[in-house]
Amino acid sequence: MNQKLITFVEALQIGLNLPCPTHQTERIKLEEGLGRIVSEDIVALEDLPKATHSAMDGFAFALEDLGACVGVACVVYAGMDVSSLELPKGACVKIMTGALLPKGLDLVVPFEEMLEFDDKHAQAPKHKPNQQAFKKGDNVRFQGEDLQKGAILVKKGTRLHMGLLALLASQGVAVIPVFKRLKVGVVSSGDEIVPLGTKALPHQIYDSNALALVALLKDHGYEAQHLGKLGDDLEAQKHAIEGFLDYDVVLSSAGVSVGDKDYFKEALAQMGAKIHYHGVNVKPGKPIMLASLQKQGRSTLVFGLPGNPLSCLLTFLALGLPVLEKQAGSLATLSSVKARLSEPLKLKGDRAHLILGHLDQGIFTPYRNNRYSSGALDALGACQTVALVQGNTEEIEVFFYKRFL
């Protein structure tokens, strides 16, 4: 790796500035939408709430009747139609949470705040327990107070999570427009790699990188597939690279450093790939590479990731996943917050560091005071966040909340 290393920020910008594919779309059932990216704005089909209703179990009154003992006209339950209900003047109703508020009534007094009541009569105080006067609208949810019909519920480019699915379901949305998922292949380089289910000899290792990358990709809504192993042979790697064009993105771990059998960059170059960068001034992850293959109208992004497990996963999270998110049509590519280190770290030079740790109330505490190796997978399992630290600064950038752990 003879060329000058680029900075972390430069590498991220190169990836984010690459042209995105023409996104194909499809319509799917809402219940299949978890993790999918919305391909157009989805608007409210009706007001939320759709009708004015009680927010509490209690009695619904007209404001002027507070303090007086009035008759209980009926009991109103959630799901009842009250459009034709005519109440005599000076009457209240016993009402349950979610029940529609009958015409002419202004507020709801919870059972526990009533002066007295039975099935026929009820008396409410004029003041709440905190001595504030009751007013119109107390304990009532009004039609459209949360959302009005036509308001944007979910913006184009949003990745759907449980809360958004619940919101869409509350509007009766049964089918949603989404981008088709990126198809991502994962390979590992190295003759020393053996699959799970076999016995690894002292000179062999299990392929934890591929399993972790596929799991991470699927967790983020991608169609991910393990494509097997690249042997330490230039011609074999070139042959395997021909199949990369069946995928939108391919992630390869190991084979991108300066070892005698690190052929991946050369194999890509001989297959006509454009190398966007190779070598980033970041620890861990210095050998990371980004390239693109094009043939007969097909284009594939290729990330060459380091072989050490922690280096592989952290560099993909920091420099790979944001690029995939943009390529997939997502608005959210990399979110971060500013924080301060719990104690100074002795970091040499101008190199950026990706450091695992815990974030609490704006204070980031590095895992084991940043004393762990680039193969220490226990660190990934024990932590919640990753910090980008450069130089001996107190203010840092923290990102990647615990979704991937």
C-alpha cells in the first residue's frame, strides 16, 4: 500500500458521493414492511384521532354542570356510535377510555377525582386536586390534534421501524410503496478459513466475519447472501469476481493489505474495476478499499475490508454502511452526536480512531480504556456505541447506537 492514506472524512465523502442506482420500487403488505425504505411520501388518510374521544375512564360533563349533582344519562363505551345520542340538559354520561364524546359535553372527570357517583347520579368538583379549575377539553383527545388528514406520515427515504408500522396501521394503510432491497454478497479471503461445523486446526480459523456481516446486513433490511471463500490465488479470485456483477454490493474481508498473498486489489484491477480509494488513516481499518465494477450496464460496489474481525466490522459500520444506506435510497446515512471523553486517551499522531465504549449523558467511556486488539470480538458484544476520536481532543463524535450489537 504505497499511496498516501486519505482521511476518514475523505473516505466517507468519496463513498457518499458515488452515483446511486436507479431505484426499483415495489408495493408490499404493511406487515412485511419492517426495515424497508419507503419510496414515496405516505400521507394521513384521516385525522388522528379520527373523532373526539375520552382520554380517561370517568364521567363526561358540560362545564357549567360541575359542582352540581346531575343525572347519569347512560354509559358510553369505546366502539359505540354516539352520533344520534341526544342528552337532556344538565345530564352527564359515564364514559370509558377511547369512547366518543357525546355532543354537548366538554370534559371528562376521572373516577378518582369525583365527589360522589352511582349509576343514576354523579357530582364532580369544580377544581382538580391541585386546585386548578377544570376547563373545557380536560381529559379529552380532540379530532385531528395529533395529525390532520393529508399530513405526511412517513417521508420518502425513511426506513420503517415498529413505531412507524403502528402509525400506518392506525390509518388503515394496508399496502406501502418501498424501494427494492439492495442485493449484497459477502465473501472472505484466505486459505486458513474453514466453515462452521468443521473442526478448525491450529493453523485455521472460523469465518466469523462473513456470518457477522450477513447478520448485520439482514438486520438493516438488506438481501444478504454468503458467497463463500476466495482462495489465496489470483486467477481464482478473478474468476470469482466475475460473479460479483450479480449483486449491487459485495463485501470482502481480508486480502486487502500488503501480504504476499493479498491479491484482491490486483484481481479487481485486472477485471477492470475502478479503485476509488485504498488505505484510510484510521485505526482499526487502515487497509480498507472501495472499488466499483461495471459491465454491460451492470454496476457493483465492492468493499475490501480488513481481515481482523473487529477491524472488519468497525470499518464497515463506519465507512461501508452509510454508503449502502444512501445507495438503497435511505435518507439516514450516518447519525452521530457530540460527546466528551470520560478521561484523556493517549493517541499518537493525526490518525482517526474508532473506539468502542459506552455513552451516558454525553460522556463516552472507552471499553477497557481502549486497550483491546483488533480481533477482540468480546469488545463488540460488550459495548453500545462507537466513537470517532482524532488527536488528543476532549470533544468527540459518537455514533452507531446499539442496533448492531
